[in-house]
Amino acid sequence: MEIKVNDLTSVDKEITILANREDLQPKFDQAYKGIRPKVSLPGFRPGKAPIGLIKKRFGQEIEIEEINKYIQEVFETKVVEAHDPVGETQMIDFQWENDKLEVTFKIGTKPTVELADLSKIKVTSMVHDVSDAEVDEEIARAIEREGNWEDVDSAIGSESKITADVSSLDEEGNLVDGDADTDQNIDMRQDSAAGFLKALKGKKAGDVVDMTLEEDGETDRFRVEVKKVQALHKAEMNEEFIAKQTNNEAKTEDEYRSFIKSKMQEYYDQSSDDFFKNDAVQAMVDAHEFDVPEAFVAQVNESYVDRLKQQYGNQLPDGFDTDSYKEEMSGQAKTEAKWYFINMQLQEKYDDIEITAEDIDAQLGMEAARYGLTAEQLKGYYAQNPNMLESLRNTIRDNKVFEKLKEEVQIEELSKDDYKAYQEKKQEQK
């Protein structure tokens, strides 16, 4: 038996296992002996059929099975021990001809990652303190959401909603057959409805108006038949309203405002943390140049497809182009793969990270709140699923790595608006 190694890159290898019948014969003989007592052939007592006849009848199937076992054994004891493959190993060739075996695998190996000077890596971070004005806006939205729209006989204004039949007109003002939208709902408060508001302001239910809309040098003509005009009847700020909005955590208006401000701040703090992690991953990936095993990138990419399947009930939509999707996600898959190895190196650097029972309880509490469960319910679920518990521990460990990074990298704090502009600029550059 011989093993040949062909280095495709610093982390991608072709492993070829070569063997002949002499290498495999002991396994074949053992297999024939093991199966003989189980074989019943016409003219022979059970278990007494000649080995030669067994070979003639079942030899090919038995030997192929033993060859596969042999390959697996050699791979696990020789290849894995020597190269410690990462990602999904791919068999790219298999030949058993003229008593000679040749099988070739493509494997990925763990790259060598030398951490860059973390103090020179820059990461942006959004910082935002919720203002009283934002709280006012949020409360106004809640009052509106809990209100109801009522049909009115008054004229259309900037605060109205209407229901109308909208039909397209040609340049001569004639109706275009088959191009009508009945019972279209139009909210005059929306910027997108500015053209309709200009044409319909002051009109009432039953009125018919021909109008034009101009956009990007194009002119569209419509006939609008107003069928219904509505005005918003806002909810009243009272104890019942406050109790419903806060799940009985607040009773007075001051308590309600404090509750809303706290929840909004929690949202922005969590968003800031998520944004920092995303930016930190990208900054770390950009700061480290090394080869990533193709097999590992392919595994990450395949996980995206699996995740998508779950979203569609474990079956992708008809006609879904999996190859195109993988191609579209290949850049993200490579980034995630690179971060995985960088993260492993960071965990070695931060070898003082410990995961305590308190850490697990805190993480369970956060996830329980997210899914509307009690911590005890979620704890029971994790207790029945050890793999999920390990995933939870990995999440905690990753969070601790990011906390360590915050102490070492350069952090540029941006306001909410500046951070949005920064992200939009980055998107344009892509």
C-alpha cells in the first residue's frame, strides 16, 4: 500500500491511495470465511458451500464492500492522522482494475494563521443614545397603530386614506383596456402618494379625476374614481392603553415613557453590538491573507442552501437554481470560512476565556426572551439536545472573543446617521 500527496495549494491536497490484491487479500479471505456460515446454496448444507462457489456467486460484491472498508480504514488511520482534514472530503477518482486499487481524494487542511497586530486594525462602531424626541415619535406610532380608520364624508387631505379604482389612460385620455387596479388603497401621508395628493386634495368619495404623474422624464396618465375616504381615529393614552403596550409593566405615562426609552435603547445597543461584530469580522478578514481550503468553503456554502431549505419547509422552490445561489454566496462563504480560522487562533490567544454557569444562564435568558419562553423551558429543551448546548457554549465563547477584541483594536465611534452613511458608501463601493 502506498499513499501519494499532491499539494494543489498550501491548504488543498489530492491524496491518492494505491494498493493491490496482495494488500487486500487477507481482508477478502476473512470476509469469505465470515460469510460462508450464512450462505445457503442449492445442493449444499447451510454453511457448507465451497469457498470457490461463493467467490463465483458473490465475489464481486464482497470484494467491493471490503475495498470500501479498506479505503475508509486507511483514510481514517493514515490520512486523517497525517493531515487532519477540514471540510467535506471529496472522492474524485476510484479504480479497481487488474487487481490494482487507485482512489483519489481531495481534502482541505487547516491553514497557518499568524495574527496581525490587532492594535492597527480599525473597526467602526455605532453609538446612539435614544432621545426624548425619538420616544415621542415611537409613542405617536403606537397611538396610531392602536387607532382605527373611519369612513368620513369630508374632503381628501394630507392625513387621509382613500380607496379608489385607478385606470390607465392613453395620450388622448381614453381608457387602456385591461389596465386597471380596483380598490387600490392609497395613504396620503406617504411620500410615494405625493402625486395623488396633489391631484385629489379637496375631492370626496364619488368624485372621478383624470390626472398625470411625471417621473424620470416619463408621463403616466390615470383616471381615479374615489370610492372611500377615511380619517384616523387615534387611540387614547390611558391606563388600558399603557398596560397593553407594556404587558402590564407600566401604569402611568411617565412609567410608559421610561419603558419605551429602555426598550429602544436595548434595541440600539444590540444593533450596535451586531454591527460591531460584522465590521470586526470583515476588518479581521481583510487584515489576514491566507489560503482557505476549498472543501471548507464549499461546506459553508452548502450550509447556506440547507438553511434556505429549512425556511421553505425542507424543500427548495421549483426551478430554484442552486448553483447560481452558491455562486452568489461564494464571497460570503469565503469570508465566513476565513473568520472561522482566525477565530480559532484568537481563542488560542485568549486562552483565559472561561464559560461559567452564570454565562450560560444569562445567554439562555436572552434567547428565552427572544422566543417568548421562560428560561426554565429553554433550559429543559437544551438539556434534551446536547448539540444545541454545545452550540450555545460556542456562541458565548465567540461573544467573549469579540469583547476581548474591543480592548485591542482601534474603534471609531459613529453616530447613527454617520454610521448609516458609512454603510451606504461601502455598499456603493462594492
